[in-house]
Amino acid sequence: MIDVDLAFPLAAGLIAAFNPCGFAMLPAYLSFFLGQDQENETDGYQNFLTGLKVSLTLSAGFIFVFGILGILTNSIISESFIERQAGYLTLAIGIVLILLGLVMIRGLQPTLKIPGFQITNINRQLPSIFLFGVSYAVVSVGCSAPIFFITVGSSFSRDGIIDGLAVFITYALGMSIVVILLTLSLAMARTVIAKNMRRILPYLSLLSGILLTGAGFFLAAYGWWEIQLSRGKSSTNIFVDLSLRGSGRLSTWVDDVGSGRFAMASLMIVLLSLMWVLTSQFTVGIKRLLIRGVSGLALIAIDLFAYDFDLLIVPIFRTIGDSPERLFNWFADPLRWASLWEVCVFCLLVVQIYFSIRSSNSAKSRTEDPKK
């Protein structure tokens, strides 16, 4: 029987994904994933499973490092020693990311070749993704380690093995949910690009390399700031200000929404997307519609009985109702933090709707004129 409150470690895991030290690692990882060559680019089912596999691999690397840290700080080294080295590690990883980005700009695909692990193209990339997870965790040590040690590190001695394990798993789940949701969104975006905008595909590696190089410069600057801070020299720079401001606003938003509610909403979106993609493989249309209908009703039931429709349905309608005000803010206050994300989501929706209509019209014209 688990007798410990899991809300706090869940919130800590969610915040760990948005921590200011590793704030650049999330877009760096997404940029790296965007530029990777994948087989069957137009197969949404395979791209979805690939995104799931990659995101779980990154999460495993993150969890591995913090698990090792938890063991070491309870036996060999101190928390303060780890925090003092964080800046040097962040600077080194930033330089590596810059070099990695420059390599991708040149059109090369850096992967680790491990014997016996080269089954498919994506499997050759998994060691690199795991190292990204390890780097993500290492860079995050300066900000996430205190929260981790308080939340998870002491839970085994304080609450026992079973409750401590439950706290660790909940912490890992909180971080993993964010990574999985973002990775799957990017994987499906790749599918849309591959199906409808093939001319863009050759430039994805170049784009991801540029973004990765920028993230590397961001991290290197942040690492240098951490080093100066550890030496007692108080200083700041634009990268640190951006990181603290962006991470702080995301963490505040998660806290305002509620960590449990945010995690449940993200999990339901992932499960519903998985069900939608899996049923797309069915050749029988009635069976596909039936399973999707049951899944949708199950989501509505959970939303109704557990959250009074305030999990997904009410927020979605509230967002739609606020659209005129949000559109006005794009022009009245373009530097508002939420504007960037709203513009990105709006553009993605417009592109998706456009290609859905075009695909539907093409299918209709082929039906009317089989020679086309």
C-alpha cells in the first residue's frame, strides 16, 4: 500500500522538463529529432511509434542519470559538489551541441554505431537519443538536483523502499509526459510535411542543424554564467534572463493549471492519439469508427465524472471563445510570451486544415474521374 502523496513528485517531474538550466535542451532535442532520417516518412502509424520509442529512450537517459545521482549522494559524494560542477558540464555540452549542429548543417547524420544494435535506421539513432537524455539530465543538475534530492533522493530513507520507488516513478512520469507529448506532436508534423510538402524534407536537416547550433550557444552561455556564479562573481546575460523568464512562466502555468490535471490531460491526449493512429491501420471503416467513438466517449466520461468537464472540453471551448482577444494581442502585445506558441499552433492548424481539404478534394475528383 502506497502511503505517500504523489502530487508533489509529479509536479517536480513536470517542472524538471522546463527547468531553466536545461531549458535549451528541449528545443535542442526536438531539433535533433526533426533532422533525423526516418524510413516511411509518409506512414503516420510508423512515425507515431517512432516518436514514442524515441521519447521513451530520451526519458530513460534522463531517469538513468538522476537515479545514479540519487545513489551516489546517499553514499559517496555530496549534493553541493555535484552542483558546483554543473556549470562546467553545461558549458561542455553546449560546445558539443554547437559542433553537432554544424555537422548537421553540412548534411551529415551523426549516429553511434553499436554492434548488434543496427536493425533499422531509427534503432541506430537510439543511442544518440539516449545520450541526449543523459545530457539533458546533466545540464539540468544545477536547477533540478535540489528539487530531486528533496523530493526523491530522501524518499527511500524517509518513506521506505515501496513508497520511495513510487515517488521516483511518479517523478519520472512527470518529466516523460512532457517529452512524449512534444515528440509525438513533432512526429506527426513530419508526417504532414512528408505527405504534402516533400520539397521541404531535404532542408529539415539544415533547419535542425541551425536550431541545434543556436541551442548550443544558449547552453554554453548559461554554463559560463553558472561557472562565474560558482566562483562568487555575480553577473548576468541575455541568455540567462530568457531562460529564467521562459522557464519560470512555464512552471507557473503548470502550477496554476495543476500538475495532476496537466499530467492527466497530456496523458489522455497521448492515449487518444495512439488509439487514433492504431485504428488508422484497420481496413474496415465501421470497426475504426466504433473504436474511435468508444475512445472518445471514454474520454468524455473521465472528463465529466473526474473533472466536471474541466480537463479538456471546457478549456478547449474557453480557448476558442478567447480567440478574438488572443488574435488582438498578437498585434497589440507581440512580445507577450504566449503569442509565439499561439501563432505556431494557429499556423499548424491552418496548414493541417488546408491539406485535409485538398486531400479530400483530390480523392473526390479521382472518384468522379478514375483517369486522374
